[in-house]
Amino acid sequence: MVSEGDDPLGVADGHLYEAARALAELGSLGRVRATLAGPAFVAAAAEQVAAAVAVLRGQVALQRAAAERLELVTSGDERLIDDLAAALELLQADVEQLRVRQDLLEEDRPTR
């Protein structure tokens, strides 16, 4: 089985390489040795590939969960930005109204 420190895909790749090498020697080593070595390597490789796939599925699940959380945070940020933009527009309108009032007051003020 795969320990935590091992790269599961690397271990599986090693097993597959060994299985391919053993199966390639089928003709030169004889049927008995190939029958003993080949299936054992293939079985070990298949087990390692299955373990690697399980690890990768777990990683994909974690990444999906992180992406969903990021989407929630981002949507909250987008709403906050929209709310702040709306508030800024209202403040700009208020500032403009104050400028107009100030101009009107200055026009009505008697000059000395």
C-alpha cells in the first residue's frame, strides 16, 4: 500500500514500468517465470493506480470545496462592492446638491 510520504502516481508508475519490463521478457525468460512475475507486477501496479486515484479523488473533492467557499466569499465581495458603489453615487449626488445650494446662497447674499 502507499504510505503518506509516497507519491502514489510515482509508485504506480514504477510498478507499471516493472510490469512492462517483466512482460517484455516473456519470450526470453520462459513461460513459467513470466507467469509468476508478470501477474504479480500487474496486480501491484493496479493496486497502486487504484490507491493513486483514491488520493486524487480526495484532492479533487477538497479543491472543489475550496472553490465553492471562494465563490461564496467572492459573491459577498461583489455585493459589498455594488453596495459601496451605490452609496458613493448617493454621496456624489448629495455633494452636488450642496454645491448648488451654496451657489444659490452666494447669489442671494448681499455684496458689501
